Amino acid sequence: MACGVKKCTKCPQALKKQLQDIDQAKREQETQKRKVQDLDEATAALSQGPTKKQSTLKAAFGKQDKFKVDALWGRAFYDNGFSFRLINGPHFKAAVEATANFGENYKLPSLVSLHTTLLDKEKVSVAAELKSFMVSARRSKATITNDGWSNTQNRSLLNLLMVTPKGEKFLESVNTSGDTKDADFIAQVVGKAIEDVGVEIVVQMCMDSATVCKAAGRKLEARFPHITFTPCTPHCLDLLLEDMGKLDWVSSIIAKARTALKFITNHHKSLALFKSLSKLELLKPRETKFATNFIMLQRMHEVKASLQ
């Protein structure tokens, strides 16, 4: 025996049996107590989420299962053509986290509920958010912005938005097909948007720096003296680059670059040869944005060695 302790040879057999029975009863009592504690932890886990012990088990044995779940998510994206950017969407992340916290008994909403009850509740929720947005806008004030574009049906549209430090609110999209988009027309459309939002809320309007827009801005400043017209900064920069592009030495470089780009991209063999030598793609300029010519030149400079 350790420490020089030996069994007592004079202890009666009956007393030994009594001590053994007491020790056995104590062990059984501790075992039963542990079972009750484990049952309490399991019950709490069902209502409060995973315990530390469960998390440890998942960390040890859940890697293979996580890969299977990831693969199913990937297949859902690929099969339905979802944008990969959805994975970083705050609402998508919130939905996944809420589902995980709910537990294995969660069932997806039905197709019917998605376009009926859930949609109705979402409309109520959005209306409440917009109401809070307008309350904030009364304190911080707002800017009205607009921009024209053509949709897939080639309709001419004018989008109007309200911008505040808290965020943006889409106001409306006006179909301007067949209308003469002169200074009076633009001033009328933007002026109506200002009145709909609240004249006391708006302190600024932002539009393109085109001549017709500047004329509309002056009309609106006369109509609403406390509101300032501000030209769109990206549009001003685009016009600045367009003026730079009219310089003889710049325009000749742009013309040569566009010719080389067109030749390479319009011929399969030359394009295949270029792609075999460069990891970056060539960028084509957009006709409506002059700044894209300089973006094109920048990319061609980055792949200069491959082009040569």
C-alpha cells in the first residue's frame, strides 16, 4: 500500500461489508445526481440554444457535417442563379443566424405565405421604418437627387430619391417618354418631389451639371430660396475628363488604344493569345461615360507587357 498504510487484519468481516455497502450507496447517489444534471442541461439546451458541452462536441465532430451543409447552400445558389453577393447581405445573414438559433425543428415558410401574410407584414414593417426615417429627416434635413435613364423597354425615366445622413429613400420614377426635357419640365418634376417630401425638410437638390439641369436648378432656387442647387460631382468629373480627352495628344492616344482593343477583342485567336499571357481582362469603354476611356487606358497600361 502507498505511504506505508496497510489493511487492518483485525477488522470484523461484518463491519467491512457495512462500509462497502455505504460506499456503494454513495457512488450510486452521485451517479444518479449526474444523470439529473445532464438531463437539466439537455432540457435547457432545447430552449436556450447549444450549451458549452454541445459546442465542444460540434467543434470536434461537426467539420464534415459543416462541409455538407456548405455544399447544399452552394447548390441552392447555383441551381437558382442567386447572386453570390447575397451571401454578404445583412438580411440574409440575419435569416441564417435566426434559423440556426431556432434549432432543427424549423421549417421554411411556404410559397403561399411568402407572397401573402409574410409580404403583408413586411410592408407594415417597411412603412414603420419609413416613418422613422422621415422623423429623422426632419431633424437632419435632406437632399433631393434625380437621374435620367432608359429601361429595357427603352422608356425614358427620371428617378427621384431623398438622401439623408441616415440613408436614402426612393420617391418615384417618372416616365418622361414623349416629353420635352427642358428646364421648365425638370423644375416642375423636381419641385413636385420637394413639395411631396416637405419644403421645410429639403435644403439641397443635386442634379447633373448639364446646361438644362443648371437652368432648372436656378428656377428652383428662385422658387425655394432656402434650397441650394449642387451639381453632381461624378458628372462634373466625367465632363472634366471629357474636356481633357479633347486635347490633341490625349485624343490620339485614346483612339489608338480603342483601335487596338477592338482588334484584340473582335478576333478569337488574338483574344485567346492575350488571355494566355494575362490574368487580367481588357476593359471596354462605355459610350455614355467618358471616364471609362481612362479606365480602359489604365488597364491597358497594367497589362502592357502581355500586350507587347
